[in-house]
Amino acid sequence: MIINLKTETLLEESRRYVEMVVRQYLDQGLTREQLLEQASKGLERAADTWDEHKQFAVHALKFMHKSISVAIAAVQAGKPIPGENALTTREREIMQSLGEGKSLRLIAEQRGLTEKRLREIIDDINKKIQKQ
């Protein structure tokens, strides 16, 4: 799926829900970073499957809780977290745009982000890549 400007805006506006959900799962076996990663994946899955007739926040919360619950269950069972440190569709598309030689300003404009926010996302991507 190619993330369009509308989806990108929806994701950015919903980031506060990620923090809210993460706080509910602290001290249950995952680090804060792992919780943030799982909640963000859930948020992106929610955006992929969202029907505009539904309220996005409710839809997204369901996916974030599910993603975190699966990760916690895996850790408690002594198994690896599914897809941990894998790049999301959004992150792969950003890296592809950078590889095509597009400027940060252009990528940020296309995605409805500030250059500062795009740099933060790129820093997070680089951290994931280093862990792989």
C-alpha cells in the first residue's frame, strides 16, 4: 500500500493515542521502545484497514491493543516478538524516496510532515536498521 497524504495526516494526528496506549502496558515485559514500536505498527495497520464510516480513534485503539497484546504474549512464552525491528510500509517508502534522491523538503511536503518530524522518523528508521 502506498501511504497517501490523507493517511499520513491521519497517522500523525493519531500519535498521541500511541503514548496513551503505551502507558497502559508499562511493566508487562516489554521495554517502552518495544511498546512504542508495537503501538505504531498497530496504528499503521488500522490506517490500512480503516473504513471512513467508522471513527478512526476507536478503530486504531483496537489495533494498537492487539499488536501490543500479541507481543507481550510472545515474550511471556519465551518467543521472539513477531516482526520486531521490521520496517513498516511508511518507513520503507520514506527510505525509497531518499534512495531516489528526493530532498527531505520534498518528501516532507508530499507526506504532510515538517522537515523536523521527517528527520525524527529517519533517525528511528536508522536505529531499526542498525538493530537488524
